[in-house]
Amino acid sequence: GQNIDQPTEMTATEGAIVQINCTYQTSGFNGLFWYQQHAGEAPTFLSYNVLDGLEEKGRFSSFLSRSKGYSYLLLKELQMKDSASYLCAVRDSNYQLIWGAGTKLIIKP
Amino acid sequence: IAGITQAPTSQILAAGRRMTLRCTQDMRHNAMYWYRQDLGLGLRLIHYSNTAGTTGKGEVPDGYSVSRANTDDFPLTLASAVPSQTSVYFCASSIDSTSSYEQYFGPGTRLTVT
């Protein structure tokens, strides 16, 4: 079966750095996406990785290792507005997105 | 319209009733999707359409139907609602289904079936 695993919840301090991990087992791989979802709102796109390595975009970076079936999202200089759920999704061999349940990130002052 | 709109925002529906959730995008995207999101579970794909005139079944299609008569609209119909269809429904679109372009999501419809 297809499976995406993420921690259910994480807590971090404002101004700090946090790493959210995602491991996957899917039928085929055609890219990995990270989305942010604030409570009661729609998911919004953060990053896309299809090749191994690190993609940096401002305070957010995403890393992919295809051989390990592993990705992480790194958030730097955390702000209170970063309190949200972070969703990992893998596009499989049929080009459909398989979604993890999401990691709820709580930022404390 | 800017992006994707969904209607209604929320709905309480009696079991056995028929309901159509509306989705419209103005970005001229070829691909559109319907997901449901339940607490503790990831987004699950119900149906998708890679281009106008074509549709396909996702992971959880039973009890739902869709149509794609034109590029902009992608309605989702529940023929006879059941309580297990209580969920938040998101419509999404992307330029196409195979490129690196991301999916854009509508604001969602919160549906309660009693």
C-alpha cells in the first residue's frame, strides 16, 4: 500500500528553527510537495522537490532523498504566524497526490 | 472571480438527500480535483479531471459523481448522502496533471450529514 508518515504534532519557540520530517512509501515517485494549512483554511503551496537535495525559499527549505524515501521541511526564524499544519504529499506513478495526515506545528512565544 | 471558488461554504444535509457542491476556477487550468479532509487523515482524492470532458476515480469515489462540461466548472454530486460523508470538501486545480506545477485549493465546503 501507499503510505506517508509525518509526526502528528510539534512544538517550537518563536525565533527558533524546526524540522518536520516526512517518510513515504508509494507506487512510483514523481515529485514531493509541502503545503501549509492554517486552521479552517485551504492548503497553500510551499515547496516542490523532484531531485535529491535542498531547495531553499526564504525562511523555508525542503530536502529530498529519494533513495531513503525521506523529506524534511525546515522552517527558520519562526514567527507566530507559522503556527499551522504542514502537509507532505507525494505524486505517485499515476500522477496522483498521496497526502500525509499533516503535522500540527505550535509556536510558543 | 480570482482563483477557485466553492459553494456553499457550509451545509447541513439530511441523510438520503441529493447535494451538489460547486467549484469554479478562472485560471484556465486543465486539471481539477475533489478531495475530502477528515480529522487525523490526509486529504483523500475523490475524483479528478485531467482536462475538460474527461474524469477519473480517485481513492474514495463511492457515493460521489462528477462532470467536467467545460474548463472552469467541476461540480461534485452526492446522489444520496450518508453520515460518513460528513467532511470538509476541497476543490483544487493545476495547470496540468503531470508537470511540477502545484495544485491551488478552493476555500472548502464543510458538509454535515445528519
